[in-house]
Amino acid sequence: MAKLLFKLNGVTEEEANFVRERLDEAQVDYYETSQGRWGISLAAIWLKNEDDYTEARALLDKIQEDWLEEVRQHPIPTIGQRFYERPTSFILTLIAIAAIIGLSVLPFLGAFTE
């Protein structure tokens, strides 16, 4: 009987790929379910054989420790860091966002002046 090993809902694609690669390297027999078309199902990694759960769980704990170390070594840049790396691109993106919002709201503003 199948046993739930790891829920993928809310997990980044990078982390999910990291887990998949490590499980494949360890030759763990698993399968995956997706969120489905509407995103309401359980996306998860399941063990095909329930008897392998203890070993797979220990392996998954080690995988998550490795992932945490990987994330610590390569942190996600903050908004301030992104601004200092590419200030022109950052400012142009903000201008584009403001223009799109302005163009989206402009027709509604004219409707209330009459």
C-alpha cells in the first residue's frame, strides 16, 4: 500500500527537483501526484511500498538538511540588492507596472465624472 512521504504543495520547483534527484540517486521506489487542473488536489511524493517508509523518511530528513544548507549558501537576493545590481531595469519595471495599473484604472475614472 502507498504511503505519503513528502507534500509538494507550496514547495518551489527547485526544492522539488532537489528531492526527486536525491530519491532517484538512492533508488527509492516512489511516484508523484499533481495538484490537478484546479490546484485543489494533493501534490505529493508517495512511496509505492509502505515498508520502505522508515528508511525513506530518514533519507528525506537528510535531503531536507542538505537543501537547507544549499539555500543558506545561495540566499535569495532582497529587493534592495536587486535594485543595486540593476537599478535601471528595476526602475523601468516599476514604471511599466505603474503604467499598466494606470491604463487599467483610467476607463473607470472617466465613468464616475459624468
